[in-house]
Amino acid sequence: MTHIETERYKPDPGNPNWRIYDGQRPAQEVFDELRQRLMETGHLPDEYFLFDHDWENGRLWPEDGSLTCTVDYGNNEGIYLDIAMQYPDEKQKWQTKHFATGKTLGETDADMDRMYLIASAVTKAFHIEGLHARWMLAQTGTEGETK
């Protein structure tokens, strides 16, 4: 899965080869893209995948916002994927707010593993843009890194 952008960019009028920052994307738009990508890759939870209402109505993805995922058994049935947004507020105090929930009705070890796989796909969509240099150096045995 490729990286999901949370910021908007526009062409730089002074240099057509560059893009300049044009604000944050609406959280709903980012969630919709995530949902579509999970569906395309077969990682969408089978019971539901819901966006938290607090992020609707054009609320923007926070600057420096990032998602964390938690997977656990439900109280009475199924396994849940809870996704939380962490971000600094206007006073630079870190906040954590619920962002989305996924659910499967299954309760087997395989169902738990699949939900962790989905959590991994969500994390990668926002945090990974290909191999990290440290990994590449370790694999090639470049001086200064251990194998």
C-alpha cells in the first residue's frame, strides 16, 4: 500500500517542478481513501469499518497528526480494531481522540491475526514510504551498520 497524504499541495507558481503546502486534507477524505485502499487490498474488516463522527463536517486532519491502532477482543463478540488520532492541540498539548473502528465477528486465533494484519496495513499507509535507509544499509553491509 502506498503512502496516504494528509496534506494538500499545489504547484509552485515560481517553479512548475515544485509543489508547495496548501493546507491539511479533511479527515473524512483521508478516511475514505484509507477505506478504499483497505478494500482494494483485501484488508477491510468483514463486519464493519466506521469513521468517528467527531471528525466529520470538514474537520481537517491535524498538523503532525498520526494514527495508532489497538486490536482486542470485544466484550461479548468479535474482535475490534480501534484507531486513535494523536496530535498536538493549539497549546501544543498532545491529544488522543478516537478516529475509526473496525470489527470482525470471528473470534479465532486466525481472526485475531487478520485484525493485526489490518492494523499493520493502516499503520503502513501513514508511516511508510518504501524501505527505510537503515534497513537498506543493514542489508548491504554498508560500513557503520551491523548485519
